[in-house]
Amino acid sequence: MKRDTVDILGVNIDNVTMEEAIANAVELVSNEGVSAIYTPNPEIVMEAYNDAGFADVLNSADMCVPDGIGVIYGAKLLKTPLKERVPGFELSCHLFKKLGEMNKSVFLFGSKPGVAEKAGEKLLADCSGIRIAGCRDGYFKDEDEAGIIDQINSSNADLLMVCLGAPKQEKWIYKNKDKLNVKLCIGAGGTLDVLAGTAKRAPEIFIKMNLEWLYRICRHPSRLGRSMSLPKFMLTVMKNGK
């Protein structure tokens, strides 16, 4: 798979449309070996900017899509524009549909107990042909890790959704990639919670106006501190782009 990437604060972001990202994901899930897709937003890019080891993890991916609108704005500031925003949740949902058409399977790993199972029920109802190979919540100790990997491998899943939150999910994939026999791993944040109905995406109008961050703050004012990562990101891009 030929890649066209843009360097944003040391993270290589793939310059793809949603359609191209879906095609790449389908190719990766069909290839031999284990591939990885990450979905960095400004908060994740800033984490990598301050942690060179995490930047290496992100840059080891087979595809890093621009999840947040801030990443798109940052690329414009650097005069290396990206084609469009590619939200990880939407990419995952498109890929689930494709997996159903291909009669492939997915293992859902992450979130609170019971959430992955509810998300699996939703996928079975919405994506004809998809198979749920297994489910596992994201609460575990270090000594549980070998058993989790055995569970995933024995499921013969094609796709592994790792929803542990960043940077934990990306680091987990990077650490265990050589031990897995799935085809593709995706670090997918809150995807399982949205699928299961335990969390809600912003209304369509907010999504179209690229104001999902504002909707989240309105619903959860406690997130205001986290939202400051966006202006910090933009200022850092401006400083480093000179």
C-alpha cells in the first residue's frame, strides 16, 4: 500500500479521503501479517509531541488517519493540507459493513464490562454477514494480558478493535502486535461505547460544522480542561511551522 503522509509535529498523518481510507483498511485486513491503524486527533498528536516513544508508536502504523478537525487546520497552517477529516468512528463503521460483505470477523476489546457485547449485538443487527469472534472488556491487570492474547488468537478474528483510550490502546497494539494472529488492529477509542449506546455522538449538525468538541463540552463541562489541548496544539503547530 503506497502512502502519502503529512508530518504534523512529528506524527505522519495519511493524506486520504474517507473513501481511500476505507479501501486501504480493506486491503490491510486482507493482507498477510498484522497491520495497525491509528486515529490521532490534536490531543493524541500533542501527547506524541511530548513523548517521543509514543510518536514512534504512531509512526509504526500502516495508516494514521486525521480524526480531529484540529489536525486538518494544523495541516493547513503548515501549508501541507490534508484532503479531509477521517473520523475513526465513521471509518470503523464503514469497515464493519465491508467485513460483513466479505464474511469476515471482528473481536471487540475494551470499555466497561458488558459494553463490547452490546456493541456486538448492534453490529450483528446492522451489518449483514459480519461475525463477532469474541468480546473482552478493557479492565485487566498485567498478568491477564497473556490470557487476553490467547483469547483473541483462538477466536481467529480478522479485525481486532482495541478501545482502551489513547495512548494506552496504541501502545498495547504496538507491544503485542507480534504476538497476535489477527489481520488488522485499530485503536478506536470510544467506538464501542457509541455502538453500544452508552455514549452518544454529537447531532449531525454539530458534526457537519466540525463542532463535535463544543457538543462534548456542553454535555460534559468537566471536559473543558481537556479541550484546551486544541488551542495548545494550534499554537504549537504555528510555532513549529515558522
